Amino acid sequence: MAVATLCVAPAAPAVTDGDTGGGKPTVVPVHGAFAGGSGRSGLIEWLERRGYTVMALAKRLCGLFSDSTHIASVLNSIKGRWLTTSTAEP
């Protein structure tokens, strides 16, 4: 039996264009090194049904520095608040 866990790590929210933080943050699920993004479809659907904007991010899996730089650039492009999630399936 597979068990999925959800770890929510609130990131430092980016506040731009006068956003006062009244709305829900954009959720960015980030997959691990040994999993692809396709396993997050259930999480994405669940969040969207609850009114969240979700930006599914595909990591390049080219190494820690390259991947973290890519993730940071995507997060910096989001207007307003955001948070990242990591899902694991043991």
C-alpha cells in the first residue's frame, strides 16, 4: 500500500504590484529527484477544487545548483504570495 505524504513549507512570500496578501497563495508542487511530476495530479486537482492557483513545476534533474536556481527563478516570477509543496510516496 502506497502512502502519500504532503509537506508544506511556507516560503518567504513575494509581495508585488500592491498585493496585500488577502488572496490565497499560488501553490507550487515540486517533485523529488526520484519522482516525476505526473504523480501530483491528484494533489493539483484537490487544491484547484479549493480555489488555489497551482503552478506545476518540472525540475530539470541536472544537479542541486541547477535545479535550485531554476526553481528560484520560477518562484521569483510569481506575482503575489506563494508556497511550495513536496510530495513523497514511500
